[in-house]
Amino acid sequence: MNNLRMRIFSALAVMALLVMTFPVTDKASAQDEVIEEYVPGELIVGVNTDSKDETLKSQGINALSAQIGAEVADAAMDQSSFLFRFNSDEEVERAIEYLQQQPWVSFVERNQVSTVAEAFPASEGVTPLYNPSDPQRFLEWQLNKIMYYQAPAPISTKVPCIVVIDSGVDYNHGDLKGKVYKGKDFVSNDMYPMDFYGRGTHMAGIAAAKTNNAIGIAGISPLSKILAVRVVNASGTGTAWKVAQGIQWANNAGAAKCGGQAPKIYVLGISFAKRSAAITKQITAAANKGRLVVAAAGDNNKSAKAWPGAEPKVFGVAATEENDRRTWFSNFDTKTVPWVDIAAPGYSIYSTVNARKYDLMDGTAMSAAVVAGTAARVWSKYPNFTLAQLRSKLQSTGDPVQGFPRVIKRVNLYRALGGVKITLQGRVFNGPASEPIAGAKVVVKNLATGKVVCSVTTRANGYYSCLVPKSTKFKVTVTKTGYRSQTKTVYLGTKSKLNINLALASNAAGSWEVVILWQGWQPYQSLGREMDLWLVEPTTPTCYSAWLGNNFNLNVTTGTDSFKFGQSEGIIVNEAEGGVMDVWVSLWDGNPSPWGDSRITGSGLEVVIYHNNAWIGRIFVPGTPTTLSSDNWYVGQIDLDSGTWTKVNQIKTDAQVPSCMTK
């Protein structure tokens, strides 16, 4: 488990605001009929933060909500909106009329979930088959990635119990309480395996947190019960002995120890540098009993085997990030020494932690929990599967990933449960603001037939997911009121690219707008990546970037620096500025470089140019190898007087960039 970074906290702040302002879908045509679902008894209320209304100032939001019988269940970090919770929908309807008349209220709306009904036979993924109401589920990007919402609802018969053999589980946590059964605590030597470290609780929530309970998150296999076995202490340390004893104890546990469910799946987040015979013995015994042991591949960014993840009878799991690349920390195997079996999301995963809270964690332990939950769902559907059949199903139905020396796949719940279509997914960003866009419409057209095969809106985290028939070429178009549309052509099959991210720019007539986007915070090459967009008046030279701010030039509007938020940046320049502007993008190296040996090439970096609301073109970073001193891209030049764009498209060294650019 890696320490949380400041940029992750900032991203969570953005997400916390988004949950309070989940968008109302634009009025749809008859063909795109909107199906609206609401969280019972909840309203989202925006307030005029700059209002001089004395009622709000004197009484405060809690007192005002209490007057209409509401509880303030949650709040945006900037206090600009609140989640009100009522005892009934009747109270909600009465409150809407009242709140709309209050001067301190900027808006009021039902806490809705909006999806677009299926308009074409091929669009099976448009209406979610399983869409629980848990309010923070949008923070679980791994659910979108494994096509959780397109998979059938969980089956309630023959559900396997998931045994978490790690730091224990907080069995009093609201998203886990009542479904956690207490196994042996090998740290305190009792039968109260409370978690004082956090990882075990986090893994338990990922795999099997409750759903539709009006709080928190959604687990992948919510009907699975959890058997907690504690082998890791409050400092995150465990011994091979304790792990072996923990596995052995689980091997001897039957359904009576887990509320009537057979303990068929074990998940372990701990790993060791050397193989332990004691652990191997117990793993063999578990396999002989027909039980699947899922274990983390380790977080050392090495190809050396980590145990017990490397055990042949263990399902070893590596970690991937949002764009299906290996995370910087995940261990990996090689073509000559294969030992990793599958990959799963393991970067910035939001789940339950001890002390009844929620938080983000990184690690292959999180990936192992994703696989454990998926395996439980698959075994529920195919209860007669042998261990070999279960492993084969999970591996053969996965999606391709990058950054591993040999071919492995990332788990896909939808296809593991029998789905046959291609999964096309991605995120939509506000380029200048460097944050995800909710409620953007994504339309995918099969260019071979001319038919639309998917029409969806992005969720609160900017994700969209589509199921498309097998074909070679698709056109992906994204639209959102107040933004310019974006279109990309996608080639699948041998040129498979399943993650299509787009950055939208806001409408601004009489100006030029430049937006950059790259594919993910966590490329597999190193610890991270931070791109900076620069617009430079070359004669001075004068530089403009989100990193520097606007430099008091009213004709130049810089967006949000991506370091704290997302993976895009944007700058708008009014034509009134005159002269020329050079467009540069650099990889911020820092001093020393926080990103290790990261490179601007291989980042999927793209630049999109707009002029007077018109899309001028998209340019991708050259593939020329770069070094730490040549991670600068001179993209081209905008002539503000003549209204023309000239592409240059060259990689430059640090010594060749304008003097006002910071590296």
C-alpha cells in the first residue's frame, strides 16, 4: 500500500463536489428517451455562496434544513452545495417547491441517476443491468473499467464467501457491518480480527461492500459474505508464519464460519521476497479443497517473483491504472519467467477503511480484491467450475493492457459472465479546467454500416462505457452544451484501442483555444507524469501557462494546472492580442525529477487547436525518443493577425526552449 499523494486528495475534492451536482441530462429526443432514477429521499441543494441573504448567514445550513425536516447528509468541500436527506419522497416533493423560492438557494434537484434508454439493438450496454444507488460509487473507477454496470445483477444462489487474509476487517463499518464473520486474529491471538492498519478493510470493501444501502460504495460481489482472518499488524507487517497459519485456519473453516456460504475464495495483500514452504503447503491444501487463492503481485516495480503471488497454485494479480497501463509500482513477470496471471485496477482505488471511513489506496492488494470479487460473481453463475475453469474464464475474457513484458489481460466482469461484445470506454475531460465532465453525450457509430451502436452519457467521474459489435472502425463523438464537440476515429481488432479519452473546450468566439490531453497520470514507465502547456510570444519572450497564471494579460485565459487535478490543460487567447503565439508542451521534470525517467514520448499526448468555435486539428506527440533534456515539444504557431495556424511538430532540448519556460 503506497502513501496517498497530495494530487489524489485534490482529485477527491473535485469528485466530492461532483457528487453534489450530478447533472440533469439535456432534453432528449424520443429516440434517446431518458430513464431517470433517484436516490430515495435525497435532494441536492446549491447555495449562493456570495449571497448577502441574512437568513443563511444568521441561521446556517443545518438550521435551515431542519426547518423542512431534512438532514444535511453531506457537503461539497467549498460549501457551495449540500445533500439533504428526508424521511420520504413526499417530503422531498414539498421541499422542492419551498426551496425554489428561497433567495439563498441557487438550484435544487433530485439526486438522480440518468441513463439513456437503448435506441438500437446493438447498444446492449446503454441501460445498466445493475446500477446500485450507493452515493459514492462514482469514485470507484474500477467499476467502470471492469464493465460492472453492464454485467447482469448478482445471483443470490451458491454465492462463495470471500476470506480476507490480511490486516483484519473493520466489522463495524457501515458498508460491511452484518456481513463480516470473525475468523482468527493471529496478531492478538483471539477471535476479534479488527483492522488497525486499513488494508484488509479496503480490500473487503472493493470485493464485497454492501449495495443499495444509501451509503458509501458498491462492492463487486455484494452478496458475498466476508470471513476476516488477521495476519498483519497495525504497522502493516506480517510474518510468513502468521500468513501460513491464517491460510490453514481458513482451510479448516466451513460454511458455518461464514454465515452459510462456502469460503471458496481467499485474497491476500501481503507479499514476501522469498518463497515460504509453510505458506506453499497451506496454499496447496487450499487448492486441493477447490479453493481459489488470489494474491497481490507486489509493489516493488520489479520482475523478481513476489510470494505467495508467484505460487503456481495462486492467482497472482498485477495492477493497472485508468488507461490500462501497468502502474509504476506493480511488479511484473517476463516472457522467460512467467508468474503473473492477470491484471486489475490498482491505482487510486476508493474503498472502505478502518474507523468506519473511506479513502484512496494504491497497490496490487487492491487489484487482488477486484479479482476476488469478480471471481465470486463468476463462480456464482458457474458453480460447477473447477479451479482451472474459473481461472481460464477470468483470463480469456479479459481486456488487453500495456506495459507488461508479456501478454496478460485485465479482468472484465461483463465478459467473464458471458458477454461477447467489445468494450469501448474512456473519460471525457474539460480541457482548460483539467477535470472530468459529467453528462456529456457519447455517440459511437460503426463506420462500416453507418449505424449508431452506442449512445450514452458520462457519469459523474467522466467515464463512459459502451458495448459494440466486432468491427474494424468506429467514430466516437462527444457533445455537451457549452462545449465544442469532439470526434475521434477508432480502429479495433489488430489495432485495438479500447480507451478513448477526449478533452472538450468551452465555446469562445473571436479567439483561439489550445487544449492538451494525455493518457493517464500513471504511465507504466515511472512514478507519474505532469505535462505543461505553454503559449509563448516569441519576440519578448513572454510565456503563459496554468502553472504561471494569467500574467495579468486580459487577452489570455489560462485554465487549471493539471498537477493537482487531471490530465489536461487549456489556454484561450483573444485575437485582440495580435502578433503570434508559439505553442509548446513540456514534460515537467522538476528538480530533481519527481517522475524518474518519464518521457514525453509514449504518453499518448495530443494537442487540439480551435479557432472561432471551429475545430482546426489534432496533433500527436512525435515518437522520436527523448531524454530528460529533450522532453519539449514545439507544436506550432498561431498568427493572431492573419488567423492562420502553422504546424511545426518538433522535439526540442531544454536548451532550445524560450527562456521564460520553466522546466
